[in-house]
Amino acid sequence: MTRPWTTRTELTALRSGCPWLAPAVCATTSGGVLSAYSYIAPLLTDRAGLAAGLVPLVLVGFGLGAKPVLISLALRFAGKAPTLGSALTISAFNLGTAAGSWIAGLALDSSVGATGPAMMGTAIAVLTLIPTIAMARAAAVTG
């Protein structure tokens, strides 16, 4: 007989570090990607020389390429806290989107101009390595 879901069970599961790793990956991934993506039109048109009419096709391509991988990882690492793990992951996506877009906007206004958002996105995405490596180590330990 499986134990029914309870708030206490979920909150207790959050005491371990694993349920926090996937949201950290989601925040840095979405922050990194959306830093560049939020301001992709000026980069594509001003730097790459793409016609403005083709920008929507690039956006469609990006949308088709997005995968639910991070959500499934979040649920896997949430253990006995799948509801809170999922909620934390969605919140982390939103946090990463807001922070990444804000930082990219600041970079866009800087002396680096249209390449600033991509540069900031790269820097934020590099931070994804920290929780990703921790997740890989945790998965190796738990099998």
C-alpha cells in the first residue's frame, strides 16, 4: 500500500538538496536562453543581417525545438515531493525568465549593444553547470 500524499511528506522531502537542483537548473537555463531570446530580433536583424520578415520563422523554430526535459528531471529529483517539485520548477522558470530578460536589457543598453543579451545569456547559462553537475553526482550515488 502506498502512502498517500500529504503536505508534511512533501515539505519533509524538500529538506534534502535534490529537489532544489532541478529548479536551479531551470532558473539558470531559462535565464540564459531567454536573455538572448528576449532580444533576438535586434541580434538577428542588426548583426546577422536577417530580414525582419524572417524573424518569426526563427521564433517558430525555437518554439518547436523546446523540450519538456527539465520538467521531467524536476519530477525525477523531487522524490516524495512531486507537487512541490513541479511548482518550484515552474517558479524557477519564471524567475530565470524575469532575471535573465532584465539583465539582458541592461546589457542591450550598454556599449556592447545588440550582442549584449547573447553575452549575458552565455554567462548565465554557464551557471547551469553548477546544479547540473550536482544532479549528475546525486544520480550516480542513488543509481
